Amino acid sequence: MFHLKLKWLALLGGALIATGSALAQDSGPLVDLLVKKGIVTDQEAEELRADLGREAASGVLATIDGGKSTVGLVFTGRIQVQFADLSTSIDGAAANPSATQHFLLRRIYLGAKADLGKGWSSTLNYDFASDSFDQAFISWRQSDAMIIDVGFRKAPIGLEEWDTSSGSLKAIERSPATRYFVESNNGRRLGAGSYRTGVFIGGADNGFFYNLAVTNPERDEFSSLSGNSDPGVQAGSTAANNNFAYWANGGYKGKFGEANSYKFGVSVGYLPDQGGLTLGKGNNLTVYSVYGVLTAGDFDVEGEYFSSKNQNGVSAGRDANAWAYWIQPAYFLTSKIEAVVRYSYVDSDGRGVNISDGTRSAPSGGTMDKMSEWYVGANYLFRGNDVKLQVGYIHAESKDTVTGAAAKAKTDGVRSQMQVNF
């Protein structure tokens, strides 16, 4: 019996050494088998599970080169698989663009957070679906009222972009208003948000919260090895990005009753040399947002208003003061089914907007001056946001050319997404 027990324990130990800590997390069935065969007692099985857990954790930490101060390490991930079926029709066009009808891997995140003790930590997150970084920064936490991050993360602008994780979005994708203001500058969108490298300071106390940042002005998240046309996160200084961008976000949140809460705030970003039609020509860009959230039991409503001042954003001598807003009510029909409606509107003030700028995966509808979008959908939460299925119908319209001529384009279709967080 003694030799038989040693044989099974040797087998278990060898398997763990061969496969690392991942098997230690899934060793339960093998330990249960040892109990069933009478190789170990229930008490010995509990002790074995505890020993395996401790050894696996210490083994992970021991393999961190130069990380002797590391006291904890957490791995995270997110997988989002989408299907989009969207078609665009353009009034008066001889032929409409080809429809989008495709499965896609929207995000494949793999991240890690290391706790080095005494308030120090480091966070890294990479998106293998787009060969781009999502986070890469070092943190020092003095208290809840002051946390300093140095490195690469999103700039603190807007509710939907800064304050809402992609894994918590109720309408699958961010609104056209948010996308037009924060996603990369393509001659129409403003590129005034999303990923930046710099210094970030934030915190919260007695309901008040704030975030301040000084960053490089340009959005830049791609790996230099990704083959993307973006120059990479190690890009050098040029005439287009020589000056710092400044960001501020602040507000107040609180509760009333047992299941009710609210939050409101404002944010602003100042980006020198990031305005106009050509970056780095002395045209500055300033963006603003005002936002709020109200939750009352199973009901939730969120909304945000954007505005901007873009020097020579339309043409030489003509600024563009684009503005936009979105509003999104949602209601839990059951503990697992959530209904969502969102309306979004963008006015480019003559700079131009394409349906594809605001509605992700939509075929191009040409450059217009304004666009709107309705999203109507439902979310089924198998295990909260960690495992959920989302389905929604989209109707988007763009209208009026930037020269003032009457024109219109429409996009209709569905989008769905399956998500797992771990």
C-alpha cells in the first residue's frame, strides 16, 4: 500500500512539474481519484490540495527573473467573438457598397498584474486580435485618494471610453459619438482620446473622483513588430507630437437607497498640434465631455455630450466645432436577460463623418456632415459579464454632404458577440 501510494503521488508530482501551475489549478479530479482508490484519505487529500496550491504559486513567483520583491501575480484574459451582418445603401448611387457579413475575433486579451508590495504594482495587457497594447504601466498607490500610473493606458476622457471596460459595454460597441471623438484621426475622426503614453494621477474620496494626465499627444498603441502602419509605442519625437497633451476628468458618485446609485462628471483634453487637416502644423485641438449615470434597481440610464474646438479643422481659416451625444437606457427583464436601447448623434460641423467612422464594420456611406445611430438589443448573462451573449439590431443614417448638398446613406443589420472574461 505504501509503495502504491508513493507511485501515485510521484505520478501526480511529475505531471505538475511537467505542466506547471496550470495543472495545479485543475488537479482536483486527480486528487479525487486518489481518494476513490483509497490511496489517500480525505484529510490527506485536503492537505495535498493546499500543498499543491502553495507550491504552484511559489513556483510562478520563483520564475520571475529579477522579481524578488513580487508578492502576488494575477493573470487575466478576455475573448470576444463577433458576427456582423451590415449593409449600406446610398441614395442616388448607381451601386451600393458590398455588405459586411463576417465572423471576427474582436478582442483576444491576455494580461498580468504583479503586486510588488508597499503600494507598488505593474499592469500589462495585450490584444492579440489587433497586435496592439491595451495597458502597460507601473503604479504606486499612496491611498484611494492618490494613485500614480506611469506608462501606457487610455487617456481620461469620456464615460464610455475611459470609465467603461470593453467587457462591460451593454451595446457591444461604443457609440458613434465616442468613436468619432476618440478613435484614430483619419481626416474626419478627431483622435482625441484612447491610448496614450505618459503620467496619470487619480483617486477618489467621499464620493468625489478625479483623474489628471500629461501624455504624448498622439494615439499610439501598436507593437513595432506588428507590421501596422502606426510607428509603434517606441515612436520618436516629431513635429507632429513634440508637445504634451493635458487631460482632466472629475465628478461625484453616490448612492440613495439600497439598490440605487448615480454618477456625473466632466472631462477635457487639450492636444497641441493635433488639430487641422494635417497634424503637426500648429493647429490645436480641444475636446470636452459631460456625462452621467443613474441606476435604480433593475433600470439603468447613461448618457454623454461631447464638444470640440478644432483649429482649421475644415480647411485653412475654417475651424470645426464638432459635437455629439449618446443616451442609453437598459433594463433587466430577468436576473439574466438585459434589454438595451441606445441613440447616438454626431454633427461634424463641416469636417465630415462616414457611417463607417461611427458604426464599426459598416460599409462606407460616403463623407457626410452628420450621422445618427439606433441600437436595440439584448444581453444574456450566463455568468455576469464573465460569460455573456449579446445581440443587437443597428440602424444608422448619415446625411448632408460637407458642401451642403442634400444626400443620405443608411446602414441596417445585426451584430452579435460572445464574451468570456477570466
